[in-house]
Amino acid sequence: MFEDSTEKSIKPFQFRGLKKISRHHLEIEKALLNYLPFSMEGGLKKSLEEFLTKQFNLKASIHLERFEETQMASFVKELPNLAIVASLGMEPLPQKAFVWLDSVLAFSLIDRVLGGGGETPGELKSPTSIEEGVLQYLILKALSEAFQSNGGEGPIHFRLEQVLKSQKDLQAFSMDETMAIRLNYKIQVGDTLGFIVVILPHPLAEAAFLNRNFLHAAKGSREYEYSEKRFGNMAYVRTHLWAEIASVSLTLAEKNQLEKDDVILFDHSSCNLVGGQLQGNVVLRIGEGRGGGFLSQVISSGSPALVKVLDYYGGE
């Protein structure tokens, strides 16, 4: 019975209709991820968690759950009639970022600031002027912590412009087909669990991150530091290490026509065979090698070979 039900539940994946993402859009997202330290132990993630923990005297945690492309119009249509959305600006850019706050989480935190135990209203409602003031205080403190986590300097400094309290307040964007980056975060403060959705329109993300050299942040990038910290935890992973000495691109038809004793001329090579010994550079790759590798200089091609790692070499 188990095998029959399992077979019936498996369906082939349909690759048609998948969203197409341009190289430019991918560069914007890579620049953003190089800046955001939410995958690190420290940085902004740690600062915000410590701020929430200290503010409410409860353990707080923040986790990035989803990262995708969307349209501003799609985001606005998803909002309920009553929604709490913070509009953020960054001088001198005209575009705005938006942060949709889970109403249950927001009202629970507001109640705690006002001396309560984290109670939430029985039904969805708009915050009162006092509740909105408390919410603005918490958002301003969070933005300040975000800025201070980067040493209190740098070009990325969001400012709170207003708190929107309904879908109607965003009607100006209801037909806006501008692409945006959407980040879904799960936030827990004590026993209260909620979400926050961050929307960064592409024009803003491009001007704030891509045009400010976060794309090629090399060794200074948060993701590089994060990966470096995790390497020590991967000693138990067994895989294949191999050296790429040259590369060539073949079409499927050309590959199918290959026969024994055919000669292939490489398109690119950074090393040469001199006196039976390799000289120059190779790329060390792991597994299938699609995740990049390490550009290395051949010191000795004897057995065992000796190479010197020079730099990281990007993959697909």
C-alpha cells in the first residue's frame, strides 16, 4: 500500500513557464546578498536580535525564509484591507522600500512596550495614534541598530518615512509592474511568532547596492566571511578534488560526433607543458565544479603535485 500511494503522488516536474531572470537582475540580488548579513552569526542579524532581546527581556530570533522576485502590484494585491506597512526612504533616492509587519507580532510588541504581557486584539484593526507612536519608536530603533551594526557609517541608511495602515494607502502601486526583491523573515520574540516581508524595488536596490560596489565585495563581503567561518565544520565531507588545466565549449552535435583519436583544441588554457612539466595556473574544483573553484599556481607537477592558491574563481 505504501509503495502504491508513493508512486501515485510522484509527478514529473513541468519546466515550462518558469520565470526568466535576467543577468542584470541576478547581479542586483548578488550585490544585496553580499551586503545583508542575515546568514552570518554576527552583524545586523545579531544586532537586531540583541536589540529585541534587551527591549523585551525575551529571547528573540530572526531567520530569512524566502527570497524571490515579485512585482510591486502583486505585493499590494496580497495585502489584507488592514495591514501595517512601513515606508522607508534612503536619501537621495526617490524610490521607497516597504516592510510589511505581521499584525499579531506588531500588536504583541506594542502591548509589551505599554506594560502589558504581549496581548493581541481579538480581531484585525488599525493601530491607534498611541500604538502607532510606539510602533514608530520600535522601527526607528531597529533602523538605528541596523546602521550602527555597520559601524555607524557607510552609504546604506534607511529612514522611516511613514506607517501605512491599509491596502488603500498603497493604491498608487496597485498597477505598478516594477520588479522588486522580496525577502520573507520569520521573527520570534518569546512565545510570539510572526513574519516580516521586506520589499526592495529594483531601481532602489540597484542604486543602493549594485552601484555602490557591493557586487564585487570580494574578501570584505559578508557572504565570504560567513563561508570562511563554516569551512571548519565541513572537514567530514568527502568529495573529489580535481584540477582544470584548460577548457573548451562544444555543442551537443559536436560532442555526439566525437570519435576515438580525434584532436580537440582548447579555447582557453592558463598553463603550458614545458619539458614534461606543467607550468602556469590551474583551477582547483570540487565535485562537479559548478560552484566555482580556486585559481592556483603550479609550483611542482610531480607526484604529489604542489600548487599555491591565489584567489577564488567563480562558477556558474
